[in-house]
Amino acid sequence: MLVLKRKQGEAIHIGDDVTLTVLAIEGDQVKLGIDAPRHIDIHRHEVYIQMQEENESARDSANLMKQMIQKKSEA
């Protein structure tokens, strides 16, 4: 993991297309601005993890349904 220090108003570039700017520091919170192309998904970590869990659950449900349909067609 790369660790960088930035002050309010300073930015970090990620590749050619993404800029991360420190907009404000308020107590123990940092407000970030992210400038990126629309095709790049940006999510808070906790939201990303929840989405991954929901996708995994949906895959499991779809696989279970597929197995049930196969068993029924074999009978």
C-alpha cells in the first residue's frame, strides 16, 4: 500500500484519468473529491463490500435455481 500525505487543496493523480483532491478536513473526517471518467465505478469501501456480498448471494441463488430446474427436467 502506498501511503501519501496531502494537505487541504492538494491532489493525487492515479493513472492518466483519475484525480483525488482533499477538499476539506473536518475533525477526524477528510472530504475527498474524485475526478474520474464515467466508466470507472467509485464506491465507499463498505458499500463495495455489501455489493460484492449481494452479488455472491444472487449467484448462489441462481445456481441453486439452475440445479433445481436440471433435477426436475431429469426426473
